[in-house]
Amino acid sequence: MREIVRFAKHEAVPEAREVLAAQGLPEEVALAPRLRRILDEAMSTAATLVEPRAVCEDLSADRFASVLAPLGVPADDLVVGRVYPRAEGLALFVATLGEALPGRIRQLFDEDALAEGWMLDAVASAGADLLADRLAERFRHALVARGMDDARVLPYSPGYCGWPTRGQRPLFDALRPEEIGVTLNDSCLMSPIKTVSGVLVAGPGEAHRFRPDFPFCHDCQTHECGWRMASVLGKA
Amino acid sequence: MEILKRIADALQQGDDQRVGALTTEALGAGLPAGDILQQGLVAGMNVVGEQFRLREIFLPDVLLAARAMYAGLDLLKPHLAAEGVPSRGKVVLGTMKGDLHDIGKNLVGIMLKGAGFEVIDLGHDVAPEVFVDAAVREGATLIGMSALLTTTMTRMREVVALVRERGLAGKVRTIVGGAPVNADFAREIGADDYACDAARAVDRVRALLGA
């Protein structure tokens, strides 16, 4: 079922410690007063300007296969292509913080308010990721209600782990996120910029396990797949 | 000169208003704009960059200093032109085609400007040929490329290849950066260098351009 999700503003504002940790900054207690001020302003601005919303639709494996098919890439050559056949549930999603917050970030940089712009960007990035996490949790709850108690949900997104950015096009064709104000440009980049998209893959932890020996793994320096897998392979 | 040290100190504090006031004072006292730039603003930014490298300060501190640098630089620009002070070099920057994560690239541009380089920022979603065309058109001697997505970093290889195809190797240097990129990757694609953050990018660009 396709669903438009309207989040409360506070649901898209990350914890300050998450913002700091993601940027390699010290804990709040050790933060210099001038940085504390910038952080507080950014959190406050984000809480005011976010317009968090999402569209989500669960779909069958066959239908998801049709989302990947236009890429012309064998599914086995993509991490998501190898994982989704093992899923017990799949849902396409697009979640956005809206245009006001990125607009304010651009304005700050234009005004040479560099530190303020950077901090607000960091809050917004963490906020966008938080929305994906919230959608994953909603999906997990829905699956538990259907008796899938051991469901572990991870988002997989175009642009990562071999799924080309042009994979956004068929995903958008299937989900139609224009209804929540998200569009693609010719390069398949999303607008507003603080938007996340992809597929939520639900299943037992083992469903997410793969060996990172794809050709693109050779170039990858983040190795985020390791902790992602670890996060779902442990106990619930 | 005492006032140049005060400019450098104010810049390190990220006090843009004070840097502006002191720069005006120094110009009024007849100091050459080139000296104010190098011994005041750039000297201050060098300290900030070193503190950042040593993790004594954090990126927002660097950005506050950069804003202070701009405050002084804006006042100096007409005087620098009048004195015929050349920039340290011209650099083309951009985020790779298919990628719109440009905050890291923006930071590099800010730091390079702070170090006295002229920066041509091509923005994000930049095609390989656009990098090379811009370098030729602008007479830039360095192309800086940024990527956040693992699927777009591979296009850096195309830029390096284009530089070679057009006979620009050695004349236009290439440097790469971004979360999924490292020195091994830079070597593998034939880029001239790699920088892991904005402060180090300045060092590497200086080294590459002999500036």
C-alpha cells in the first residue's frame, strides 16, 4: 500500500550528540562556547524550517525486480540485487526535509556565514538519515504486526553499493514522490537536496549478509556495509 | 609589524569585524596590501590550518576564521590589483557528475581562497569534460575533484584520462578528495594527489603548484 507520511517537525531533528559525532566534534560538554552557540542556532533553525514528509509503498519482489530491470545490470552485480530476493518485505521510500532548510543553508553560505551554514548542513544531513531510520522502524513495526517478529530492516539507496544514481528514475516512476514535492533532474539528482530514497529491505538478519567482493567494493573506502550488517546480525 | 600580528590573531579568533577594522587601519597606515595579505591574513590562516591538522580546533573554528579572512580580503582586493600582486595560482573545483554533495568541495574552496589561490567553483554534478574545458578556458593549473558517492567517484578517472588525452598532463595537475576516496585510489586512477580534508588540500595544492 502506498502511503504519504507526514512527520512532526521534531521527528526530523537529530540529537545534538549525533550531529557532533558525525562531524568528529567533541561532546557537547567539551564544546567551545562559540561552537555551542552555532550548534544551538542550527538545531533551532532546523526545528523551525524542516518540513518532513515521505512517501512509502511496500511491493513484491517481482515488482522491485522491475524497478532494477531498466538499469540493464544483472541483479547479482548489485548488493541490493543480491539481498532483495531473500527479503520478507520490501518498500520503496522517498523522504525529504523540504526546501526551506536547504534554502537557508545556501543563504548562509552566500552570506559567508560559513560555520553556521556548515553546522546547519550537518544537522540537516543527520535529519534526513533520521527520517530513513524512522521509516525503517515504521516498516519493521508493520511487519511485526503481521507476525514477522524477527524482521530486521535496512534501507538501500541508489548511489551506494553499486546501485547507480540513474536507478532513481525507475524508482521515482514507481513511487511518484512528486506528490511530496521531490523531483529528479536530468542527472537523476533529487531536489530538495536533503532527501533520501531507496528501498527498505526487511528480513532476518542473515538476509542482509553479503560478501563485499563486488568490483565496486575495491574502490569503496567507507566500508559502511560492515557495520550495517553488524547492526542487523546481532540480537534484536 | 605589530598590526599585522594583531590581524593574524584576530583572524585566528574568527573575529571578522576586528579583522576588517585592523585591515582598514593597516591600509590607512600605508602598509602594502601584499604584506597585509601574506603577513596578516595568510599568516593567521596558516596557524588555523595547523591547529586544525593537530585537532586542536575543529572545522567550524576554521570556517569562522575563513569568514574573518574574507572580511580582510574584500578590503584588500582593489589594492592587491593596483599593486599587481599575483594570486598563488588558479584552481578549478567541482563535485563529480551524478553527485550533489558539495559541502566538502565548498570547504576546500574556502580554504584555498584563504591561502591566496584563485578558485573557479564549477559546483556539483560536473561532467568530466566540463572540468577540463574550464581548466583550459580559465588558464587553471589544477583541477580539484570531490565525490561522496561510491558510484560517482569512478568518474574522477575519466577526468584524469581527459587531461592526458588533451596533452595537459604536467600542465594541469589533478587532486581528488571526498569520503569514499583515498590515496591508493588517487594513485590507481593516475591523479597527481589526494587530500583527506580541506586543510590538507591547501598543503597538497601548494606542493603541487610550488606555491
